[in-house]
Amino acid sequence: MSVVGTRKIATMDDFLLRALLGGLGVALVAGPFGSFVVWRRLAYFGDTLAHSALLGVALGFILHINLTLGIFIICQILAILLFISQYQRQLASDTLLGIFSHGALSLGLVALAFMDNVRIDLVSYLFGDILAIGYDDLYWIYGAGGVALLGLVWIWKPLLSITIHEDLARVEGLPVDRINWLFLGLIALIVAIMMKVVGMLLVTALLIIPAATARRFANTPESMALIAMVIGALSVGLGLWGSFEYDTPSGPTIVVAGCILFIGSILLPRRH
Amino acid sequence: MLAINKDNNSQPLLTLSNVNLQISGRSLLESVDLQLKPGEIVTVVGPNGAGKTTLLRVALGLQKPTSGKVEKAKDVTIGYVPQKLHIDPTFPITVRRFLALAKGHDKTKFVPLLKNVGAEHVIDSPLQGLSGGELQRVLMARALMREPDILVLDEPVQGVDVHGQVELYDLISRVRTERGCAILMVSHDLHLVMASTDRVFCLNKHICCSGTPEVVVNDPAYTALFGPYAARHLAFYVHDKEHQHDHEHHHECCGNEEDSNNG
């Protein structure tokens, strides 16, 4: 009895620890990227990438590869398509994003419906399943997340210049297109790893809510990114706790925690 | 005035020859010729939609012309002063940091440069909180940090009150005198800009007339383009189909009426 009991507690602790580690990892990556998503008004772009995730899951099943890798591949393809199509002038960019976003989401559902031998838990893909995070997920989160952060640090300064004025950056000789490509590619990478924690419908929330909350406390781009990391981590911690305490779905609870922090930050009196 | 080189024989820094631009079947620029020589101030004027900003983008190398050539002399550095910035209010950035983002910046130059353009008091202000005139000065400081041979300004006095406009044009003239850099700017304002420019190009997709301000304002093509506009200070113009095409050396109207009316 006692042996079973301790093992049960050990497993319990283990999956909680994995959930917390995974959630924190994702929050740390989401902070700086989310700041750029807010500055460059790319929220809808992030949504569009995330909505293609089911298509990535289908691809993963077809090719018998890791599902996160499948999601990553599809997100990359979509990012490239979106990047190319921004040069056309027929459709407004939000119309185009809407088509891609809902098209990819529906295509993913249809593709999965065709696979008779595949049964997926749709809700866990839509809203995340942080408690099911395994060790391989942690490797993905920390490996890919670390690569994404390093990449972002590498292009940080030129990316800030581009965010202020793209043409000015071009005239000053920055390789604007190459940096934009790289940035969108990195976003596609982190969307794929964030899926596990908050699910495809809430990925953008975890990107933009901590960043928007951090704005009140930041006076440089760097401080905003760092504060967004902390606020994201707080949201994950609070959300996980709330999810246990009140037996609520973890992904949405993390987002609710983020929203509470955001509202709190608005209600705080301004320092100046 | 030693820095100013008005010698007509000096090599142009920037030459646009027979530049045409069509985008999705729409003609935006038609056989545009333009030369910029060291130390001169050239202003492109024209009504809204005449292609002024497009012409600047072509000159800056941001937009490839459909046909024609854009040639830059060797080792010419261009400083670009955009009309405005579209920065999200959530982006925490001060003027100091903005200057520090310039490629090859030198921190010790920030204060002298801002003083030079009359904007040292905003060095620690957020970029989004600047007035139109302050922003233009800050953008000029950033452009001047590159020690440019050519300063390109896109409607530098847009949204600035008349007093501020005079000050900005004075500043632009002073920058030219002090640094000897050539200046290429576009404007839809007519009165003030004429006082501080060496040559004027009237643009309405094609160059309608060009020359010194005195020559241009007496040109029938200029009157045709700006007569009602200048008189009533409204942003519209009546294209006089009957206007005289005078092909003398200073002013030539290229492009034909059908084209400019279709576009």
C-alpha cells in the first residue's frame, strides 16, 4: 500500500513539475516575441499560424513524425505563403489572413476526419493540455524555445529598427526582407511549441496579454520584453494553481490569470 | 557659402533618366528626368497624387522603376527623413534610443546633433509624444548622423504650423550651408518652399516644368498646375487641357494629355 502510495505521489509531482516547467518555458519565450507581436500588430498573424496547427497534426500522422514537428512544418509553410502574399495588392492583409486562418483550421479538421484510424482529443489541441506534457515535449519547448530566443537576440536591434520604419531601415542598409523572414520563421517555431500549453485558439493570448501588461512598467523595448516574461510566468503559475484548486481547464485558466494581471495593471495608478 | 557648389559642371550625385513606373497597370511616373548636384536644394512640387513620394522612393532605391535608370555617384551616402513614423503606442522608445538604433551611430554625437537641429530638449521623450516639427528635427538628426551627401526629405513640413514651417525650411537651408550636402525634398506647399530652394521640379506624373523658382512660377505649365490651388489654397487642381506646351530649355512638358488624364 505504502509503496503504491509514494509512487502515486511521485508521479503526481512529476507531471505537475513537467507542466510547470513546460508552462514556464513557453512563457519565457512568449514574452519577447509577444512584445514584437504587439509592437508590429501581428496578433492576427499569430492566430493564423496557430489555426493551421491541426493541419500540422494531420501531417504528423501521415508522415509518422513527431506532431510538434508536423505543426512546425505547416506553420513555416504558412508563414512563407503569408510573407509572399503580402506583396500582392488585391486583398487587404486582414482579409487575406482571415482566408488563410479559417481555411487552414477547416482543412485541418477535414484532413483529420479522413483518417479513420486516427482519434484525437480535439479539445486538447484547441485549448492545450499542459498536464499531458511529457519529457519529449519539454525537450521541444526548451530546445526550440532556446533556439528561437537566441535567434531573436541575434536580430533584436535590426528588428527594432524595422519596427520603427521599414523604409528608413532599408535606406540605412539593413537586410529588411531577410530579417523579416527570419522573424516570421521564429514565430512559426514558437507557435508550434506553445500549442501544447495553451492550445491553438489561445496561443496569441499568451503572446499578447503578458506583453500588453508589461507595457505599463517598461520604458525600453528590452525591459518590456523581460517584464512580459515575468508576467507570462506568473500567469502560468497562477493559472496552474487555479486549474488545480478549482478543477478548471488549464489552458483557459492560464489565460484568465493573464487577463486578471492585465486588468490589475490598468487599475494601478500611473507612476508619473 | 564655400560649401555650396552651384557649379553646373560638377558631377551629379544622383541622376534619374527617363524613369517610368507602372503598378498594376496604373502609370505613376512618366519619363522623369532629374539630376541632383552636390550642395544644391531641389524641391519636387505637385498636387496630391502626382507621384511625389513615389518619385522619392524610386530615387532612394526603395522602388524599382519599370524602365529608366537611377544612378548614384560612387560612395554617395543618403540620409532619409521620412514624413512620419507609424509606431505603436505600446512601443517604449525614447529619442535617445531611436538615435542609438541608427547603423554606425556615435553616442557622443547625439546631443550636439540634436542641438544643431534644435531638438535637444526631447532627447529623453518617447518618440510617439513628439510634435510634427520635433519629430522632423529628430529624424533629421538621425539622418545627419550618417554624414550624408544627400538628404532626402518627404514633405518635411506636413502638419506643422506656418511658423514652424518657416523654421524648418530655415533649418534645411542651414544644414545645406553648414554641411554642404545636397537636398532633395518633396512638398505640396508652394509659397514657403520657393524661398529656400535652388531648383524646382513640377511633377504631375511627368515633369511639367523645372528650373529656378523664378523661372518656374512664371511658367504657363506651373500656372496651369497650381493656379487655382495657389490662389485658393485648396488641394485640388484643374488640368488645363489647353495649356501651352513650351519646349524651351528650362521647362518642358513631357508626357501626353491622354496618359495623365487616364491615370
